[in-house]
Amino acid sequence: MTVRPLTMREVAFFFFPLLLNVQMMSVSHSIINAALARQDDYVNALAAFATAMVVHLFVASPSYQNHTVTIAMVRGRQSLRGVVLFVLLVAIYVSIVLWLIAVTPVGDWLLGNIIGIKTTLIPEIKRVIVFLAFLPFITGFRGFFQGLVIRARRTSLVSFATGIRIAALFGYLALGRTYFSGAVLGGFALVACVATETLVIVFFAWRVSPPLDGNDPEEKQTGEIFRFAFPLAYSSCLQQSIPLLIAAIIGRLSDGALALAAFGVIRGFLFLLASPMRNLQQAYLTLVDTPGDYRVLVRFFLWTSCGMGLLMLLTAFPLNQFLLSRVMGIADDLRLYLIWPLAACAVFPFLYGIANLLRGFFAGKHRTGLLGHSTIWKSAYLAGAWGLSLLSPLPVAGVVQAVFLLLSAELLEVWYLHRQRLQLFPDVMTSTDG
């Protein structure tokens, strides 16, 4: 059977709706923050919601790869049941941990002693986490059904469902003001709008997903699915530790407060301009069938990463005062402090893109254990840097250290995965699957 070669146009129509989806998810969180900023006690409301989200994102991170697991594994009814079981088990685990934080002294200990939150803010944070404890089942199955839609190459429907989520969010915020106040309003609105998005994507998956007859030779047993999925789950969890470790390193420096603020601004730009590159993993799993397809995807990645990097440079230099000062309202001392570190991050979309192409390759080869190993090395490197910083802090600006650690950790993962690929699959470019 002749396979039609992949084109740049097909890659663009697959990739850019997923890019738009990332941007719209960012917008929905900004809308919630804008609503909380209009509360009477807006400082505590914003602080409590932000802290609750940090806790939730870290605890719930094992479920962030559900769409990847679905794309790679679901080939028939048996594999579908296996993936659903994995989604349920992860959701139950995450929900139990969140409930322990929300309603037991474990939460007081974690928030007060480990994270260092002031005592007066802890009850409000725990009330938000009560709502967020329902999210694991909603987001878990959202990722599962998104995977079915992405595998059908209908990525525009994923963005459309997120657009409905944003529209519904305004209504839920208006409704929630009648019953909730403070940070709890944000928790209610987030859970409600994500539930709406999930219902929409379930409908789309039911309409566009191909029938599963179980005759596919790649159909996997439940045990094989779990061996594939769990390394992705703990790898995702470890990835969430990276910004926490960097914050722990720079927060103790003499310019710690300024460094943390600058790193927060930089991470915001990286979320907008680099995080869409993670969709290259899904693009590889869905689109690549031949070495020619892989070369097309690499060409698309190079153009896209260069474009993202150029936007980062424009933000750092010619558009610096307009975007950072006039649009975002950042004070001049902070704006000038982060110009060069922000410019250095222009290479991050390239590094992050390579990492996700390699992650897609190993996921396609069902060697996800290597992805877990790469993240362990990455986290161990930063944990070592944290230990050294306790012994002797470097006399270098905190934000410079943060950016160096971020880029070097990503480079370490790229080097490790590329080395493993050369060792394990030296003839990859002559194989039929790229």
C-alpha cells in the first residue's frame, strides 16, 4: 500500500490549532485572575488561587500525558478499556491526594511548613483545593477524548472546545458571584468551565473517532499499556518540579524577590512562545509514517521554533518598553533587569522542540521508560545545583542563574535522549517509521 507523503500544509493544519489551544487555556486563567482582582480582598484572593493552582498542577501532573497515551495506545476496544482504566486510576490517586491536602492536617503542614504560606491564607487555599479535587476526573477524561480527536487529525475541534470553555467561563464567573467570594470563586469557575469543555470534546470524539474493531495488529494488552503510560506519568510529575527547584535556588539570593518576579515574567512568555512546541510529540505520533514524513516535521519544527525565538528577541529588545512597560505595567527596574535573560531564552523554543520530537520518537517506539530516565537526570541536576547553592551562592544575578539552569537542564535532556537514540536506533533514518 502506497502511503501519501506528508506535507508542510498538513502539519500546519494539525499543529496550529493545538498551538491556539495552549494560548486560549492561558487566556482562561487570565480571565479568572482578572475577576479575582476585582474582589474586595483581591491580594489574598489572587495569592490563594495562585498557590492552590501550583499545588494542583504539581499533584495532577501525572494525568497530563493522557492524550499522548490515547494517541499511541488506543487501537481497539481492548486497548481502549486499558487506557480508560489507567485514566481512572490516576484520577483516583490525584483526587485522594488533593482531598488529603484540602480537609486534613496534611494540607496545613504542606502549605505552612514546606511551601511557607502564612497561616491566615491557608484556610482559603484549602477551600479552593476542595473544588480542584473534582478536576482530576474531568481533566483526565478530557485528555483521553482529546487524544481520540487528535488521532482523527481533527485538532481544530480541540481548539473549538476550548473556545466554548472561555465563553462559558464568563457565565460561570457571573453565576458564582451569587454564591462564592474570594479565591473560591476562581475554583468554582475553573471546574465548571473545564467540565463544559470536556462535555463538548466528548461529543466531538463520539462524532469523529474511527470505529474500534480490535483487529489492529498493534492492539495492546492492559499490562503493556500501563508499562507505556506510567513512565510518562511520573516524567510529567518530575517536569513540574523544575520551576520549583529553580525558584528554591534563586529565592534565597540577595536579589531573590526581584529574581523570582523576573523569572515569573519570563516563564509567562515561555508559556506563550515555547510551550506550544510540546505538541510536536503528538504531531510525531499522529503524522509520521515514513522517514520523509519525519523530515517534513523537522523542517516545520525549525521554521516554527525560529519564529518563536524571533518573537522572544523582539520582546526583549525593540518591543521591550511597549510590551513590558506600557502593556504589562512592569516597573523600569524589573524591565531592565530581565532584558538580557529574556533574550537568552530565544533558544528555548528550539531546545524544547527538539526534546519533544525525541519524546515523540521514543513514545512511538514504546520506550517511554527512557523518557522517565531523562527527566530523572534533569531533576537530579537541578537538585544538585540547589544543594550547591545552599553551600555557596554564586555572586551572579538571580534571574541569570535561573535562565542558565532552565536552558542547561533542557539541553541535558536533549543530549541524553539524542544519545539514547543514536545508541539504540542507529539505523533510524532508513527505517519505515522515521
